[in-house]
Amino acid sequence: MKFKPQQAHIVFIFLVSVMMTAVMSFAILMLRVGWSSDFILIWLADFAIGCLFSIPAGFLLVPMIKRWIDKRTET
């Protein structure tokens, strides 16, 4: 499957947001409470809540950061 550039941008932001949320929520939970029998259930709940914040934030912040960097990039 090939994406058009606009589709690729949307998929990229979505996947980066989801993957970063997965890694960070897992690592933080592991460091704070350690492994337990219900770790995965707690992590999945934390992950879902994190996605509610990270995905919209990604769609707002990534374009702003890209514009900021583009203004400061030599061509």
C-alpha cells in the first residue's frame, strides 16, 4: 500500500504518537510500580488514556514544530 504525501503525514503523526505513548507509559509504569500480575491491564488503561492526549497533541504540535524548524533551516 502506498500513501499519498498528505496521508503519509497523517499516518506518521498518528503512529509516532501511539508508539511513543506505548513506550513511555510502559517504562514509567514499570519504574514506578514494577512488574505485577495485573501490570498489562494497568498499562493498557494508562496507554489508552495517554493516547487520548498524545494523538491530538501530535497533530497540533508536529506542524508547529516543523514550521519553526523550517524557518530556521538553510536552503
